[in-house]
Amino acid sequence: MTTLRQALVAAAARLAAAGVPDPQRDARLLLAHALGLPPDRMVLLPDRGIGPADDRRIEAAVAARAARQPVAQILGRRAFWRHDFRVTPDVLDPRPETEVLVAQALKEPFARVLDLGTGSGAILLSLLADMPGATGLGTDTSEAALAVAGGNARALGLADRAAFRHADWFAGVAGRFDLIVSNPPYLAEDEIVGLAPEVRDWEPRQALTPGGDGLDAYRAIAAGSPAHLAPGGRLMVEIGPTQGAPVAALLVAAGLAGIAVLPDLDGRDRVVTARSPG
């Protein structure tokens, strides 16, 4: 019978041959998932036998990763901010750099928040979980993504404070908000070909690029935000590392004030913030 140690070695070698970055880490995560074990327990059970049912689950997980499916999609979850979120191929895999937006948004209180292009709901639900009493609305054009977000809200006990709606940016959204946030699609069309297979081939294209120069989402957000921000309300959008200046210019032209471009932990421009006058 194959042991856990042998299965780990074989899985890591297979992933390495498929060009997977950090194959040893991924092999450990995938086998832990297949066996229902915490990853940190794996080193304590090197001689555990792998039975036929375990072997089938391991094979399915490793084969998916060798095809460059993201680990989060295979596991069905991604840790983000303070919680685990369900993820599927219908939503963008939440990135650690997006936590910069969440941290900045939580520096001031808010009662009502709008998340444009909510995807898995990770941004909106992270904000609501850390701001008791606040309510929020997440919009998306993907019904499948909205179903994932709704499930995450229920899992976190936030379904009574988070609503989700099928909408193209502000279409059909009424009222004003203290905070509007978004991690919109921002890659230019010609950047897609150079992406890692995990992103290019497995994540929803509409969550990655609006086509063209990558700025169309910001044009829509800049145009609609003034009518949906409460006086003094804040707007925060995630950006690509070269988009700080053009996105800031769009927000200035829309009449917003207090424009700032904030870096991520690697020093790259990551979030643009603005405020409604008044």
C-alpha cells in the first residue's frame, strides 16, 4: 500500500512536471484536502496508508492542479481577510493585495456600503463582518457569482445585512451610500495572453478585463458615483499597478475630491480613493 509520504513525493513530482509553481506546497494542500486532514498534520503521519478511495480523491485533485486549475477552486475555498470564502470558476479568486482596500475602508465608520462587481462577496462581507450594524449591497452581472456571494453571506451569518442584485454597475441601484467599493475588471485586452494559466484559463474573463485599454469599468464607476455617494461619502477602487494616474484623473473629472493613490505591501499602486464633496 502506498504511504502518505510516497503519495506526497509522487504528487509534487507530477505537479513540477506540469510547471506548477511551488509544487511541494500545492501537493501538501491537495492531499490534505483529499484526506480530510489539516495541512499541518501531514508531516506527523508520513507512514499512513493510502487506500483506494483516498487514492481516487488524490488523483482527481492532483490531475486538476496539473491542468493548472487554481488550488482555491479545487479546495472550493480561499482565506481572505479574517474568513474563508467559497470560490468557484464563476468568481475571481480573492487576492491578498485586495485586503489593502478592505483595511483602508475600515479606517472610517460607514452605515451603508455598495460593492460593484461583488463576485464572491469577499470585499463586501469582510467589511460588514468588521462593521457591526452596517448594511450593504453587492451587484454583479453574473447570476452564478451572485449565488456564490449569497452562499458566503449565509455561511458567515451576514445574510440579514447583505443583499445582492443582478446589475451592470449602477443600473437599478437606488439611494446613496457612505462607501462605494469595487475591484473591477482592469486588465487591458492585450495583457490577457501573458497571464498565468491559472488566471487566463480558469478565472471568469469578464472579471479580468473589460477589453480595450482596461479602463472602461473606471469610466462607468466615475460617472455613476457622484449620484450614489452620500455627502462626504468615500469611493475606493482597486487598480492595476500602472493605472493610478489615469483612474485618479477620471475621478477628478467626475467632480470627486480628496483623490489618493495607495500602495500595496509590495509598494505598487493598488487602490485609488476619493470622496464626495461635502
